[in-house]
Amino acid sequence: MTQKTKSRKAKQRKIALERVERLIDFASSIFDRRPELSHRHAELAWKLKTRYNLRLPNHLNRKICRKCHAFWAPGATCRVRLQSSHPPHVVITCLKCGYKKRIPYKARG
């Protein structure tokens, strides 16, 4: 691969990441009024992520279901619970498909 193609791909990935961020922000802003549209925007963001082989930051990755690509809004489309068992972790359960995402955390004390 030449230097030009590498820089072109890097530019494309940067633009794709910005678009994914905008899609997820729009999905969160419109969720109260039109949840089906926010799910569609989350699905489009996921497609962009996979097409350009992007690794999303944690704050974006925790807003889309990995299995059904639905937009996660705590209390409405997902359930968030803390588990104090060893190792302590947060469990986010998708209410649409039942997928469970576990995120470890350090307990204080």
C-alpha cells in the first residue's frame, strides 16, 4: 500500500467516525419523540462502523446493542444493573433481544 492510500483511508475513517457520532447524538435527541427513527439511526451507525472497521469509543459503544443494533436508552430499551459478585460488573440488558453486556469496574473500599 502506498502512502496516498493509507492517508486516504485514514481520512475516510475519521469522517466515518464523525458521522457515527452525529448519528448516535441525533438518535439520543430524537428518542423521546420517535424511538423507531432512533433505532434506525443506531443501525446506520453500526453499518458505518463495520464498513470502515472502526473501533468506537466506550461512550458510543455502550449506546448500541451489539446483537440487534437497537439504540439503548436506560430504562426504556435497556436495563442497567450493578453486580457486586466477583469480579464486580455492570450488566446492561437489551429489552429488545435480551443481549447482556457486562462491563467490569473496580469496587471502592
